[in-house]
Amino acid sequence: MTAGANRVVAIYIAITPNGMIAKRDDNTTWISEIEWGMFSRFVNDHGNMVIGKRTYEILVANDEFKRPELGSIRTVVLSDTRIDVHDPTHVSIAYSPGEALSQLEEFATVVIAGGGNMNSSFMREGLVDELFLDIEPIVFGSGIRVFDDADFEVNLELVDVHRYAQNGVQLHYRVKRT
């Protein structure tokens, strides 16, 4: 559990075996419908997600919030600038990882759902308890990494390995606290 909180903060994200979460042009069409379904169920089960500004803009541009599985999810967008939100009833802005968590105090599990800069900021501040990495069967050389180039080191304990498709596997890790 995150220090001082009675909740779990979990990163849940689709990645390639070499750690990419999107192509350089933000393309994520390589993510399978099976993985999208698993992600959607996870987010629905917990009722919330924290995403970065760029991820938010991509989801809005692709009408992803019109999908029933994301339409009523409490979403916090982590941004360093003010942005207009498409649905103030379900979406709010936070300017730091701590502020994002404060806005989701009522949830037992907070879902961190990308991108790389935001994932790193939560890791760097020691706020992540678990990681769910859905590894899709594709490799590309340049793109957006699951963690950007940030100064942190975290030891993990493998909790579970789940094969979710013929070529897809989910790794579930717990952050080891010292």
C-alpha cells in the first residue's frame, strides 16, 4: 500500500516486449481488442483512471469516452497546463500525482493508465503499489516508452503471470517496499 493511504495505486498498461506503449506518432492500433477488453474491465471494476494530457487528448479525438466502458469512469488528467475537459462531471485536472490521488480518495484502487512521463512521475514519487503490464506480440524500434527517461529505481516482486491470448501475456508485479 502507498504510504499513508488505505488504497492501492496500480499502473495498468499495454506494452511491447521492448517497453513501448505507443509509436512515435501516438499510434496504438497494434493493441488487441482482447487487451482493450481486459483494460476496460479493470478500469470499470475500479471506477477510475488517471491519464496524462496527451493520452486524454488522444482518447477524446478517437471518441473513446463515448464507449460505454469509459463513459462514466471518474477520470483525472495529469497536466502541467490548464486544459478544457469534455465532461466536467466525470473528468477533472490535477497538476501533480499527489493532487490526482487526492481527487480520488474515495477509491480503494486508483488506476494509472499512461503515458510514459506520467507513469515515471508516479514511480519517482514512490506512489505506485502494483503494475499490470499487458505484453502485446509486436516490437517496434522507436516510440513512447512505458517510463520516460527519469531518475528512479524500483524493485518489483512478481505476483502473477497470465496468458490472455495465444501470444499475449500479462505480468502483475507488486512494488517491494524497503
